[in-house]
Amino acid sequence: MNRVALLAALVAVVALTQSAAIGTAAAQTKFRLAHTVNTEDSMHLAMVEFSKKVAARTNNAVQIDIFPSGQLGNDVKVLEGVRLGTIDMVLGGNPFFSSFAPEVNVLDLPYLFRDYEHVYKVVDGPVGTDLLRAVEKNGMKLIGVVEIGFRNITNNKRPVKTPDDVKGLKVRTTPNPAHLAAWRMLGANPVPMPFTEVYLALKTGAVDGQENPVMLMHAMKFHEVQKYLSMTRHAYTAAHVVINLGKYQALTPDQQKAMHESVREAATWQRKFNRDREGQALAAMKAAGVVVEENPDHEAFRKVVGEAVAEDYVKRFGRETLEKIRNTR
């Protein structure tokens, strides 16, 4: 090959390479995923795993950029953003979906789940699959479910061992009907509030306490502004990864599959991470001076709120789903 021919060949290779690079860039899809927890919490870490797995499965054709700590707004606002298409994806707790998919409120009923094994059999099984289809409304597609966990109460007033100890406490809750009803029955004053505002509200005394899983409390540093923790384990909360429906439909079938498979793997990873680290988080809060009641009277709490709150749900949606969950073994 003479020099002229060689030069021409090199120019052609460069042109093809540039063309391929431009084509790859043009084909790449980037999504913004919003949530309200900080970067230390396992939900954020699970979304990092999810993002990595999607990129690997799609050869970087689909990339997910994560915006934590309420950077794009509180839970209500980011969820509305996904519904409208101004935000691509969101990770949000089940309680925030009950405003437009009220049937999923069953997952938030107090003392419904016996333990984590029971939760996973329901959420991962046919009951959960059928129930969570209700989330896929108003322009959204459910990608998968990760974990927030079993909720416990903290406050700055007194130790909580029995339901009487809760009376009069001003407790930050989600806007979920089951949560609000339960705390009112216990004699507390529930105060729905965006999660991004809870730390300051606890610090200033705007509320006496809050209720969340241990891992999330520790990650959000609530132990810095709370004196007492009671392991009431009064309800379990799941978190849903959803995407704007139009943007989901624009993906190829393989890319959609990559999304679902990646969330499932990230959820499995997170569950193990939580079980391995919950004890450490609790010990760290004790070391910080939080007084922990590890064995409150669960049966007394259950008698006050277990059936009463469940009956409100049954009046609206019937007993079938509730009984399927209770009978899952």
C-alpha cells in the first residue's frame, strides 16, 4: 500500500471511529433518579448498586444519575415530578403512594408482618405482584421494590414501653392514613411532615419524636437530637422505584428487562446489608447516649392498633388481600 492509500485508509478509520462515537453518544439515555435520604443510608447505596448494574447490563447505553437528600424536592414533589415527566425516576416509601393508589396502604398496617421473612414472601410473591400493580397509575411504571424496614419510635420526653407512654407525644409521621390512624388511637398527636424537614423539627422541638427504622434513623443522625428509642417494630415500610411511563416505554425491551433485574439484585444486596449492619447502627446510637427500650410491650400495642386500623382498610377494600398476607407462610 502506497503512502497516499495508507493515509486515505487512516482517515477513513478515524472518520468511522468518530461516527461510531457520535452514534453511541446519541443513543445513550440518561435518567435522573431522586430520593430524600442521605448518602449514608442503605436505600441510597442500593440505588448506587442499581445504577451500576443497569449501566453494565446495557453497555452504558442507559445511565442513571442519583440525586439524594431531597435535592430535587421532598417525597411528594419528586413523586409528582415523575408523574408529570419533569423527573425521570424516584425512590419513595410506600406511604407516599397511598394518595393515588390507596389499596397499597395495606402494606403499612400496624403489626401486619411477623418478621422480615414474612415481608419478603409477600412482597416478592404473587400477593405483592398483584397489589403493587396499583402503583402503576397516573403515568408511572413500577421498576422494583427495596426496603425501608420495620419502624420504631424515638422521642425526647420519656422512655416508651407501653401504649400509655405514647399519649400526648407530638410525633412526626408520614401522611399515610394507616400511620395517622394508629398514632391517634395510641393517644399521640401525629404530625405529617416532609422527611427532609424532620431533623430540624426534632432539634428545635417542633415535634417530640418520629418513627422510622433503625438504619434510617442512624443514617439521618436523628440520634443527635433524640433521647429515647423504643423498638416497637410497629409497622414495616417498603420503598418503590418508579419511572415515568413514557420514558420507560421509550426503552428497548432488553433495556427494560435490565432495569427490573438490576433492582431485584440491588434489593437482595440491600436486605443482606441491612441485616448485617442493623446491630452496629443500634450500638452506635446507644454509644451516642440514646436510651434504648429493646423489649416494649408489643402485644399491648398490637391490641390497641392492630385490628382497629386493619378494619378501616377492610371497609374500603375488603378482607381478601389482608387475609392473603396474614396467611402467607
